[in-house]
Amino acid sequence: MGFRKKNKSPPVLSHEFVIQNHADMVSCVAMIILLGLMFEVTAKFAIMFITVQYNVTQSLDTDVEDKPDPVNFYKYGAKDIATVFFYLLIAIILHALIQEYILDKINRRLHLSKTKHSKFNESGQLATFYLFSFIWGCSILTNEDFVMNPTFLWEGYPHIHMAFQVKFFYICQIAYWFHALPELYFQKVRKEDIPRQLYYICLYIFHITGAYVLNLHRLGLVLLVPHYLVELLFHASRLFYFSDENKQKGFTLWALLFVITRLLTLTVSVLTFGFGLSRTDNQGFSLAEGNFNVLTVRMTCLSAICLTQAWMMWKFINFQLKKWREQSQIQASKKKTVSPKSRPSKKESRGGSVNGVMKPDDKTSPRARKSKAS
């Protein structure tokens, strides 16, 4: 990891050297971009990496006709790639800071196994990101009145203009999920865990970038916020489970909200693509205007969302079945370990015998019985 102090440094530019010092190397690249702001020649290129591009100023109608208030909106374009790259570097640095100064210290106290150690780091990083994104997304939804007016999802499409917070939110989302790809190498993720993490990383990139490019940022934001809440609950529950295996109540609440969120996602998606966008006046396909409101695009987007939700439900059902089987095996093993103790001992089953000789209950020997009978 970056920021660690090692007594024996590995060879320069070796794999271990890059893994240990990747945060320092990325910090140097980010500092070079920031230093570009100090010089007039390079300032215009550095700004392209740091600030949000494609500013559009519009006049907002007010009661005073002579002085309309100017409002700044933003569109997307090719320069956004440079902005995503810069905040990708920032995400790598923050990832290393959280890992080094928070998660590693907790790991030393818990003494987890290698498998739990990897999952604990994954949940710690994702829980932090989901919490931050959920709070940020809720604030945007509150300011933009997305929740109070559901028709706002499709009215006035194409939504080529975005507020600063909306565009910056999408830039940070795309940058974070792209940064997760090199982190698989930096964090030395186990080979058996790489396919699973690659699946959800690529799905996030595909859906978030698709909503951003197709001018469906309103729908994407409404669907992301409840999804992040459910994922936050899952990873927080897993963190508590690793600290104490008896704390499993969070998984029950997560399972309930997971199913509700999947139904909510399907309902909002069908309502938007099947009824809202199909009945708007602005139908057609135009790259210049950013209009993608045609049947082919709508059905492709709806199919992608439905297939993703079906895949997530399939994984969820398999996870619950696996968990149920593990619990049944644990209970069966407990019964097997308890059953030998409940059986009577060999001495007790022989009714008071001593060294294989029966001992009568009336405490009389066989000789005494013979004498009495005679």
C-alpha cells in the first residue's frame, strides 16, 4: 500500500515497489497537474483536468423583467474524459488513505483470516463510498425536486443541461468505478475474487456512463440513491459481522430492502421508458441535439436494466440458499456433538454393576439368600 514505511524496499519499478508506493506515484501526477495552474501557458490545459467543462449560461425568468438572473448549466463532451482521469487519481489517493489509516488499524485488532481480511477491506472501502454517495445524492434529489414530481424524469427530454452538482456527481461516480479496476492490482485481490468484483464494477461503469451519455441523468440519479442505501446496509452489516459473528440482524433488513429496491427499480424504469418517454412530443434520434428518444434505444435501456435486476435477484437467491444450507449444517453438527453426551454411560446402563459383577439393589449377597432359603 501507499504511504507505508518499509525497512527493506523492493527493487525500483518492480511489482512490489509499484504496489507499495502507488499512492505516492499517483500523488506526484496529481501535483504536476495542479502545478500547471501556476503558469499561463499550461493553465488552460490544467483547468480542463480539474474543473467541470462545457458551461452554459441561461437567463432565468423573474418578476423583474429588466434584470433576469443568469443560471449556469453544464453539458457533457469529450473534455470530460480529462476530468474523469484527474478525479480517478484523487480516488486512488483517498482509497490508499482510508486503507492505511483506518482499515489496516482495525484489521490488526481483529486478527482476521486472509479471506475475511480481503472481504473486510472491500466492505470498508465500499461502505465509505456508498455512504458519501447516498448523502450527496439525497441532497441533489432534494434540491432538484425529483421526488416530488415523478414526471420530471421524462418531461422536457432530452435533458442536455445539468446543474453543477449533478454533473460533478456523475464525474465522481464514473471516476470512482474506473479507479476500482487498477485497485484490483494494487490491493493484491485474490484470483478467485477478481471475476466477482469485475462483474459489478463493469456493470456500474456501463449503467452510470450510459445514463450520463444518453441524457438520462435524472433517472440514473433516482435509481442510484436507493440502490446505494441497500449496498451500504449490506457492507455495514458485513463489517459488524466480521467484528462479532453474532451480529447478523442487519442482513435480515438488507434482504427485505434488497427485494423492495429491485421492484422499485423495475417499476420506475418501465414507467419512464414504457409510458413517459414514449408519449413525449420530442421523438427522434439526433446526436447533435442529444436526443435518443427512439423505440430501439428505449427498449435496449429497459432490457439492460431488467436483465441486471434479474441477475442480481439470481445472485441474491443463491446467496440466501447458501446461507440457509450453512446454518442447517451447523445445527446438524451441533446435534451430533450433543447426542453422545446425552447417552447413559456404560456403568449406569448395567444397573449398579461393579467390575462386571451385578450388584443387587437390596444390598444382599447371593450367600445370604441361600442361607435364608435353607
